[in-house]
Amino acid sequence: MSITPDEARRTIGEVLATIAPEIDLDTCDFDEPMNQELDLDSMDMLELITGIHERTGIPIPEGEVKPEWSLSELIAELGRR
């Protein structure tokens, strides 16, 4: 049930728009850690992962995706599942 990088990016953008609408993925550095680049706290990260799961059906166990990951790493991980 993997998704393409474009689908993953779009899904991440949709979820972020609901939890942090001020974030514009077009201006983000996809190689910086998410906790620095997106300024997400642990609750925001949980909402991001939950939102991705709800939209894609891809299971992501809580705590498996780390805030230190970059957006590029998250997109790659979604493509592997």
C-alpha cells in the first residue's frame, strides 16, 4: 500500500494545513529535521502521523516517525510501506 513521493507530499501538505496552516511546504527545506523546519511539538507530530494514516490507510506505529526526521525521510518511509 505504498504511495508515490508526490502523493506523500500532497498528503503531508493536506494534514499540515489542518494542524499548522501557517506552514507552506513550497518554502520548506525538505532535508532539515521536521522539529526544526516545521516547529512541530510532539502533539502536532502525533496529529500529522494520525492524519497521514487516516488519509492513506498506511499504518504508522506511534513513535516510529521521529521529529528529527526530515520531510524527505518521511516521504521516503511512506513510499516503502
